[in-house]
Amino acid sequence: MATYAGRAGRAGRAGRAGRAGRAGRAGRAGRAGRAGREDSGEADGLMASALLSHREGIAPYWTGDVDPGTTPANLLAGRTAGEKLEYLSDIPREVVIDDQLFARFSVTGSDLNSTLIAGNDPLVTLNRPDNAYFATTQLPMVRDAADLRADRIDEILMQTEDITSFFGAVLLLDWSRSDWVFELTEAVVRLCGYIEFPFKFVFDVPRPSLMSSKVMPVIDTPTHGAWPSGHATESFALATILAGLVDRKAGNTGRFDMNDATRDVNGSARMLMRTAMRISDNRTVAGVHYPHDSICGLVLGVTLGEALVNWMSGEVSTAKRTLDLPGPANPIHDLNEDSVRQLLGDAHPNAAPPPDVAPLNTPVNDISAYLWQKALGQMPHR
């Protein structure tokens, strides 16, 4: 068995609503000292010169002593984890949050069967179909989906770099009043990247255009493996974490389960799930993914999202899942609302934990708990 790690740094597709240009900075701790400084070198030099002359014009003679009333021994002493987090600028804050989240998860396994470990317990086990399945069953579905390209091209292009805005539209999220919600969602996207790339690397499923030159995708084909779909993993994780915030905002307690949250066909959780399905399907329409890539992303993203909701809100268990090989006993080859429910299964939050539940043995840390509570406080009532 091999263990795969390595930060992925893929918040580029998170795209804070209305501010997508500021995403994509995860894993860039080397820039921590320059957070928020997007000015040109010429402008920076002009400001430095202006500050120099300004100081010379206003500052009295200084012996090097501290300001009156300042007690160095107690400076910044006694701050809580939340107060420290609030004080940080964007990039250092992201690194601190990632350090707490990434440490809980690892990927282990082989090129046919790999598992996401949460703490010390299996959370999601994925079984890779062989290439013949993708060639004979999935590739014709990619061909059929191509007929929708003209209708979906605007969505496809926007969702290449920004998926969060589509979820924000469901819940009326806005950066000016939902900054901590977006802080959480961007952290979830970065975490997904940290998890999905080791899976992609070890499974190494060829993209549709490697199977046939006639696919001709309408966007650039990524050079990493197709399975699981990163867009699907991130979209379903975002749908789940946001549905979890809505659930907890309504005062609900107990083990959160996405299947239960989406039972109301008119509820916001169902709209969030449909958003994730549409984003995932658009990757097949574009010609860069098979439908089964999104099936895998669904199982991985939702289960990860549920684990985060339950862990951050203080629950002691969460659902774990296995994606079996497609076949007579598992004839699901594409995503629709019925197949989604079947893949996720039913949960029973009020019953004794069944065998398909993983324990959450590690208490939530102060940083993650603070991030969750700040995001929860900014969620609109639905």
C-alpha cells in the first residue's frame, strides 16, 4: 500500500462571487508577506519613496523607545485562535486554515482500489473501472453529450475558473456580507484539490480525447487523469457544505446527511445539488470527462462534505461510502436525481450508528470551529 500526499493548491475554480480574479492562491505561502499587494513594481517604488519623505516630514526625533502606554511583555498576549485568524491577511489565513484541514485526510491504495482516510478511519473507497468500460460504455455517452455544446458553452467557459458564483446565486451570497462563507467554501475547494489529485494520479484514467480524436473538446483538456472529476468533487462538496450550513442555521442537530437534506424537492439543498449536477455534466458536454468521472466525484465530494459538516458542528460520526464497480449489481452509468439518491443511500441519523458510519474521533480544532461559526453566522435564513 502506498500513501499519497502533497498539497494541490487548486482554489482557482472557487472564484469568490464577483471576485474570481483573487482566487487560485492556495499553497503559495511564499507570497504570505505580500498578501493584497497586486500593484506594479513602479507603483510600489513610488509609494515607498512617498512614505520615506512623508516620515521625514512628520516624525520627531526617535531614540528607539516604544510608544507611551505600550507594554511589550503583554503585546498581543492572550488572543484566541479566532482573534489571531481574523487579524491575518488573506494568504496567511488560507495557509493556517489549510494546515488544520489537510492534516485530517490522506489517500492510500493502488491503481485499482484506493481509499480516503479521515483521521485513522476509512471514509470513501473508490474502485476503478477498467479502460474497456470507459471506451465501450462511457465514450458513446460523451458523443451524445456533445450535441449540447452550443447551448452550454457560456456555462462551460465560466465554470472552468469559477464554480462558487453558481452556488452563491442559489443562496443570495455576496462577498460584502458573506466573506466568511466564501472563506469556508474556498478552503473546501482547496481541500478537495489536496484529495482528488492523489486519486487522479494513482488511477490515471485516460481522458476521452485520448480514446478518440473525434471528441475535439471545446476547452483545453487537463493533462492529469480523468477519474474522479475534480469539478464534480468540488461542486458536490460545496453543495454539501452549504446545505449543511443551511441545515444548522435552521437549528437542526444530529448527524447531517445530504440525502435527507435534499428530500424536499423545493428546498435550497435540492437546488444546490442540482447546481453541482449541472456543473459536473457540463464537463462531459465539453468533452473532457466521462459521466462516470462525475459519479465518482459525487460519492467523494458529498461524503467529504458531510464529514466536514459533522466534524465542524460537533457530531461524533459521519457516513462512509464505497463506490463499487459498474455492472449488473450496480448499473448506474450517469447522474440523474434518482441515481444520485441511489448512490448516496439512505441514512438514519436518529438510529444507532450502522456499519456504514465512520467515527469522528478527533475533536474539532479551534481554528476550524471558529471558521464554521463565522460562516454559519453569515448564512441567510432559508
